[in-house]
Amino acid sequence: MDVFANLMEGFATALTPTHLALAALGVLLGTAIGVLPGIGPAMAVALLLPVTYGLEPTGAFIMFAGIYYGGMFGGSTTSILLNTPGESAAVVAAIDGNPMARKGRGAQALAAAAVGHFVGGVIGTTLLVLLAPTVAKYAVDIGAPDFFAIMVLAFIAVTSVLGASRVRGFASLLIGLTIGLVGLDEMTGQQRLTFGSLHLADGIDVVVVAVALFAVGESLWVAAHLRRKTSEAIPVGRPWLGRADVKRAWKPWLRGPFIGFPFGAVPAGGAEIPTFLSYVTEKRLSKHRGEFGKGAIEGVAGPESTASASAAGTLVSMLTLGLPTTAVAAVMLAAFQQYGIQPGPLLFQRESALVWGLIASLFIGLVLLLVLNLPLAPVWAKLLRIPRPYLYAGILFFASVGAYAVNADVFDLLVMFVIGLLGFAMRRYGLPVLPAIIGTILGPAAEQQMRRALQLSDGSLVGLFNTPFSIAVYAVVAVLLAWPLVRRLVRKPPPVEPSPQVEREKVDA
Amino acid sequence: MTTQAEPRRSWWREHSELGICAVLVALGGLVLVDAIRIPTDFAQRGPVGPKAVPVVVGVALIVVAVLLARDVLRGGRGEAEGGEDVDLSAPADWRTVLLLCGAFLANAALIGVVGFPISGAILFWGAAYALGSRHFVRDPLIAAGLSVVTFVLFDNVLGVPLPGGPLVGVL
């Protein structure tokens, strides 16, 4: 196989002094920003995007790989030491990580998380190396109807699988699709929703949308409800693991990736479900079941390894199909588009050096992460004590830098402000942000594929279903849509008025 | 609905989520009106023109708005997002939000006139002030430092141009 040769070439690209320095800088920045409370990996990546604007693509993506894994790792530190996960993937890590920290075993919890990230990342990235070229090879042959079907699946999955309320998920998705419509129609050059403005004719930059929804919306929302007394972070020493800890943690580390990777690769919302599954699995398999919830090291090791592997799995669909399954992947896709590179089946052929450099630097980033973060953990812990006014002022500051730097245009700042207000309202009324981002990014691509498919079939709607692959995908979509209805029918007699679209899950605690 | 003013106001407050429905309907209407206005006769290529998707999105927006309204009127509530620094038990602090918006827009208004080092510092200091920081020496110093360092870093090291403004000529 020439996969190995390609990978070696990738390492040759990534191991030059400049690229190595960029990877290290990315890891440090990513961890530092990811550790900051209130900043999840997606916002970290979005805020750090402008840092890479001046670089050539390969260097930029090598740095990006570091930021990506660094941000993921930083989130779990916040989880363990503050008990307040900044993002969904780190929720599970707080269940046992924080009790460990409170018992004075914070150092072990951080070490279990760090090694878990390393192991999960290495296994996940290895699976990526083995699988991605194959997926890309098959994906070259799939046509417009198949792509459109996959995108429909992504839309439905992101609105239906996650979140408490479907109708709110769809509202968010449609807002995103509307933002995606702004600009010139790619096929005919007609202006849509531009209102005659030249600024809008190029469309709204995805980076501006992402930063606005994540950073500006979040800052405004926190400002409205700022907790005047912030919770105290638990001080921590240098992470280390005793023999007994390693003995308990090594199996969860190795099991995690096989739960995380497949979930990361399919559009089912990233790390939220697999980390939870991993936690449940470890609890069932552990000899120390009673310790779970009170500080069991397996409960940190397994989910963290799972989260890291799912981040690698996400890259499979992102690189080979151009399909982002998580918010971070969505922002990364935006970064690719910024350089005029379209991830998809052809990426491995057209940008071979870049892709393999990126993959190699994922491995390098993981090593750097372990080497840098274990000694630096006490420093990261100090970041948790940053005064909140400075933190959110800083987020707004860098959000402005990022949005302005895209086109050096004040107009983008105003667009960001308006979309930021929208993000504020969405947080207030429980509209999830992720569908809006996915809609903005995939909407235009989905429209192109749909129109291409219909062009081939001469307008007949059959053109959207005429491949076995697309039919299979639509079957999955149908199951997802019908699931709440089916579940209700199975559980109890059908209610008078079945309305799966509106009925929300009532989670009474 | 009763006729008294007092409970009525609180009814609207209870159901303020209907505002989201209104936004969705407005957005849907906007998309539809804009779509109808697109001339397609000469530019049409293939069976589906530039109108189709906006029409679908516009109609879907209105449908979702109606469904959401039905959910809200039946007692459904969107769950406000929690977070590490979010205290949902306190009522919304609109003064802070408005001050923050002011700081943000000040930067947008000033960046072209006085350059990024100054407008960025105003943004940071203003935002920190809005969020309750009252160190009248430390805050502006941090703001100025952050702003100048960011400017130099982006403009000189990373190669991302930011407007320097008149200050750069002096330095």
C-alpha cells in the first residue's frame, strides 16, 4: 500500500523546523484558549482562525491540527478542575474527574485525561490513516444525488439526534440555510438576499458567522446572566499516575477509541453520545463500580480517550466527504474554504501533500500535547482564575479581530453584530447553535448537488433517488424522523393526536 | 385571555418565545419576497433555477414558526442555555448587554478612523467596564497593552494586516 509512503512523506513535510514550531504553537494556543472557562473547542478554533491567515496552507493546517487537539484537551481540564464543562464532549469527564480533584487526586485525573487523549488520539488517527484513503476512493464514484442525500442526512441528524426540541433544531437549521443563501447564486449569478449591497454579493463569510454565533452570542448571553461570584478552581500540582492508577486506566484507554471513532465519523453529533456510552461501559466492566460518580479513574480515562478518537473520526467524513459532523469540524471546513480548498473525495489526490502533512502533524500534535501539557498543567489551572470581565472582553476583542481580518471590512463587524444578537436570542430560547452553523456551511453545497442531480435527470424528481446509496441514506433519514413516533407507539397506546414534530422530550429530573 | 392589563403583560412575558416565531415569520417572508423578485427567464439553466431553494426555505421558515408557536402555546419552553459563568436564577441584566453592544459598535465605528490599536483598546476596556471591572488604572493599561501587542503580532509577525491609524505614523 502506498498509504505508508504517503504518511512518511507527510512526516517529512511536518517535521521541518518551521512546521514543527507551528504545531507546537498551535498546541499551546489551542490548550490555553480551550482551558479558559466558557470557551469550548469550537470557539477556540474559530477565535484562533485569523492567526493562520498569513501562513501558506500547509503550515496553516499543521498549526490548525495542534489547535484542534489542544482545544479538545483544554476543555477537559476545565471540566475536571471547575466541574463546569465548556462543551458537550467534556460533560462526562466532569462526573468523576471533579470528585477526584476535590479528593486531592486532581493530578491523577488530569494525567488520566491527558494519557487518555494521547492513546485515543493515536488509535483514532491511525484508523483515520487506514480508512480515509479507502473512503475517498469509493466516494469519488458517488454522484450528486448521493451527496445530496448525505447532506440531508446531516441536516436531519444534527436537528433530530441532539437537543431536546426538534422544532427548535429545525428553526436553527433554517436560520443557517437562510444565511447560506445570501450572495450570488453559484449557477446563474443571480443576486439573492443581497438587497443590492456589494458587500453581501460575496455572501456572508462562514468564519464571520461562526465567530458571531459562538463568541459574540456567548459573550452577550453570559453578560446578561453573569455569575458575580465565580466558582473556585481546585489548585493542582504536576499530573502523575501511580502504578495502581495505570492498572485501572489502561483498559479504558484502549477501549475508548473503538466507541469514539465510529461515532465521530457519522453525522450524529460528535463526542456527546460516545463519551456517555464509554462511561456506561466502563462502569459496567469495572470492579470498582461503587466508586463511579465519586471519583473513579476509569470514568475519566475511558470517556477522554473516546472523545479524542471521535475527534479523529470526525476528520474522516470532513476530509473525504467535506461533511462536518461537529461544530469544530464545521469551523475547520470553513478554514479550508478560506484557502480555496474544497475537502471531498478529490482532496487526497489534489492536495496530497497538504492532507498527509496535516495527518502527520496530528500525530506530532498528540506527542507535543503529552510532553507539553503534563508539566504545564499547573499553569493551565491558573488560567481558570482569570477575572471574568477580562475573559469575555477578550473574547469580544479577538472575535472582532477575526471578523475584521477576513476581508479588512467594517461591514463584516456589523454583520457579526447582527448574527451575534441572533446567537444571543437562540441561547435565550434554547435554539441549538450547531444546526445553524451546519446549515450555513452545507446549505449552498447541498443546493448545488441537488440542482446538479435534477439537471442530470432533466427535472424529474426521480433523479434524487436513483442510486442504491441514496435510497439507503434516505431510509436512515426516515427512521430518524419517525423515531419519536415509533418509540411512543411501542411504549404506550398512541395518543389522540400524534405530533412528533412538536412534542418535546420532557426530561424531569 | 382576560382584559386586565396586569396579567396580560405577564402573559406576554411568559410567552416571549413567540418573538422568535415572529422573527422566523419575518425572515421567511423576506426570503420569499426576495425569491419572487429574482428574474429567471434569461438566466435559467437546468430545470431548477435560483428561485427554488429560497422558496422552500422561506415556506419552511413559516411552517416551523407556526409549529414553534403551537409548541409555546401548549406550554413548551426552550431551555435557556446554562454555562460555567451563567447564573440563570438572576434576571437578565440588560444594562450590561447594552454597554457591551456599545463597546462592540464603538470599535466598528472607530477602527477605520483611529486605527485598530486605539479602537481595540476602547473595545476591551469598554467591555471589561460593562462586565463590572472597575480598576481605573489596570483596565486601560491591559486594554492598551493587549491591543498594541495584538496589532504588532498580526500586522508584522503573522502577516494579517490591521489598520494602524494615525498612531503608527507617530511611533
